[in-house]
Amino acid sequence: MDIGVAGVGRIGEMHATHLAELDGREAPDKILLFDPVPERAEAVADSLPEHVTAVASFDELLAADGVVIATPTDTHADLVRRAVQAKTPVLCEKPLGPDMPTMTDLVKEIDASGVEVVVGFQRRFDPATVEVRRRLRSGEAGSVYLVRAAIIDHVPPPKEYIPTSGGLFKDCLIHDLDMVPWLIGEPVVEVWASGSVLVDQAFADAGDVDNAVVTLRFASGAHAQLTAGRHQPVGYDCRLEVYASKQTLAVGWDEHAPLVRVEPDPIEPKQPWDSFMQRYKNAYLNELRVFADVIAGRAENPSPARESLNSLRLAEACEESMRNGRPVRLEAQ
């Protein structure tokens, strides 16, 4: 099996490195890298084993058995469309498109094509998060009362990335907007969001915010409180708590949690994560393993394009709520 990687910036280089680490039946025979900056693809290929090579065009990747798309957000829809037209399965970083009209049209094309497109919401592949979902969906944890989630970068992203990121809701918080409804299995009926610029004026200059809080209300009356930010001085912060009628479940409350406890016997964080790539390495590896299995017909797609419409819809509702200063009601889909 040959797999291509489009875009070898920060995320693409990570995917290429992880593909080279795979073993067993999921390990690619060849890994092909393309980047609009040719020297970048060549440099990454040179740093990896011999079966990783740079190619001169995106079209060359489409001859592979599958392609990973890790280019800037505003290029995703076009590249996914080209891959689907070539009948090449895709693993694409989120979101597939920058807005709902673009995404809706693209998802229709994907559905009609029959080509597998896996959307890179890596927490769907994180073992602890998957276990939370199992307990909720099986009834073992009981009915959900409240979910709390936090996602905060250790250091802000590069300033040149901010204007093309899609904004805090679509770039960062969209992971929770995908994960929490996926865990609970209910539609969101109301969204309230507020945001501020507290870290760097560069976010305001790009029409973005760097700290935000979101409340989701589900059809059952359960709520989720989501927080996101661009700076956590101790380390990368990504935690989840689910309060249910039989169990309270938590992910990320361990020695890596970048919290300074102030009780009489304080516990300092021992090994805070530096970034989401470090925190979710196992999830990213699992994502690639599953993608290989999807290509080979050994597994069903656990993160299909149509489901990703929901998280983008919620992200746009967050932006609307923040702009207008009031909750946004959502009709059931």
C-alpha cells in the first residue's frame, strides 16, 4: 500500500513521520510527500527512511492507494474534491471546508462518489475518549447531566497562521464541537458563545479571539460547557469531564495536566504536554492505522464526511452567538 501526504508543514510532517513509524499490515510500502514549496517536501523526505520520497505535484499523490491532506484549511475542499474525482481515499485534516455551503456541496459529492473520506478528528481515535463513549452509549455511566471540556494551547500559534486558521471556533474548539455530541449521541438545540482577545492583538487584527467559552444545550436538557484558549503557561491543556447519573468520567486529569495545585500539600505537574501533537500521538497513530484499514476494506469509516457537517454547523452558530451576544437556537437535523 502506498500513501501520499499533501502539505508537510507542522501537521503534515507529523503525519509523514507517524506513517513511517507504522508496522504490520498497516505499514505503507511507499510514502509520497508533496508540498507547494518543493524544498520543504524534499527536506522532510530526507529526514525519514528510504521508502519516503518527495514528488513534484499533488496529482502524483492521487496514484497512491490513499492520500492524507494536511494543507491550509482554505485548500481542503478543492484537494478533497480532486482526490474523490480520482477515486483516491482521503484522510483530511478538519474542517473539510471553510463554510457550510462549501461543505454541504462537497459532502454531497463525496456521498455520491462512494469514495471513503475520513475527517481527522483525532479524539475519535483516542483510547480514553473512545472508552468514555462506550460507557455512555452502553448505559454503563448512566444518563448525562453535564459535560465540561477545556482545550488550551501551551503557546499561541505562529502569527502568520492566525489569518488563515479559520478562527478559534473552527480551528481549535471544533474538536470539542465534534467530540461532545459524538459522545452523547444527541442533537444540540441551543448554542451560546462569548470570546475575548487577551493574549495577542494579532488575533483581533485577524478578526479572531484567543479565549472563548461555549455552552451547548442538548435535546434531553443536558449541558456542555466548553472553554478554549491560545495560551496556557504551564503546558498544553486538554481535559474532559462527564457528569452522569451512575459515573463521573474524566480524561486528561493525570500527571500531564498543566495545573498548579494550591492545596496545603500541593502537587506540581510532572510532565506537562508541550502540544496537541505530543498529547495525542497515540490517537494520531491510531487514526492512520484505521485509515489504512479503511482503504483496505478491513474497517468502517469512524469519522465520515457527513458527520463533520455537524461540528462546522456548531462552530458557525458559536460565531453568530458571539457576534450578536445571544443564544442561537438550532433545528434538529
